[in-house]
Amino acid sequence: MQHAVVIDNSVVMSWCFADEANQYADNVLESLKYVHAIVPCIWPLEVGNVLVVAERRERLKYIDSVRFWELLSELPIDIEQQVSEKIIMNIFMLAREAQLSTYDASYLELAKRKNLPLATLDNALLRATKKFNIEIYKKAQRYKGFISKPRKRTAGRDNPVSPLERTGSKYELSPVFVLLTFVSTYHL
């Protein structure tokens, strides 16, 4: 049984935005009850960049970005701290061979080096996993996701609005983000 998975930022950021939510990413999140995630050292910069750009485009407010960071810090996600010159060269070679950015290749390299499956929604990374014989994380598909039906966008007793809807933002947070907020608030 695998006890770890490399999670690409495409999966993580889908937890933040309702328009990017999908069952696979929700299942990956739920599977973190049973496994821990490993990400390359660039991951916090990628998360931060997506959040800052979302703020500039008025998809998120600053407070929502801060809260998402706080929620991520509570998840079992280990950030690789040290990167050797050899690892950098391997990332560079993988990027060239798979026609990936070096950022995306860093997830591929980590999964390959640690012999771990990769959870990703990125099509180029999915193609590269086949080319380099890296397992795609499928265990998440066995778990029922947090969200079984799409949420309606109307408020009501049985359908509360998300925090962003209450603050007047143009976009709503992912239902998973709302659930993470609830879980972390009540320590369920």
C-alpha cells in the first residue's frame, strides 16, 4: 500500500476555485486522510502565484488567499526542502524530453526519484507519466469524494452560500474549500 503521493499544483488549486473543482481532485484531497503528499520546493511559489493572480483578477480577496494558505498548512503535505545540482539537471533533462516547463518537470522528477504515483490534472504531465513509466495516482478514485453533486448557486437553508458569495466576490470558492474551512474550524 502506498503511503505517499506527489501532488501537482493543478490538483491543489482546483480545491480553491468552484469553477475548477472536479471529482478526481476532491478524491485526492479526501485520500490525504490515508496518505501524505510530497511536493517539490517550488510548490509554495506556484500556489502563491496562482493566489496573487486570482486576487488581481478579482477571483479572490486577500483574506480568502490567506485562509486557503492556512488550510493547506493543515494538510499532510511535505515540501521537499533540499534540491541538489543533480536533481536540477534531472529536472532540466525531463523538461526537455517531455516538452514540459521545468516547474512541471519538478513534479515528474520527484515522483520518479521517490518511486511514487503522481496526482495531476495537467494533460502534458499525464502524457509524460506514460513516457517515463510513472504511476498516475488512481487510489483517489476508490474514495467517495466530499462533493457528490454540483452545488446550486442559490442561497437557502439547505444550500448555504460560500464565504466568497457573502463577501460579494464575482466567484465562489470551491465547495471543497468551504468544507476544509468547516473541518478546520470544528476539528472534525
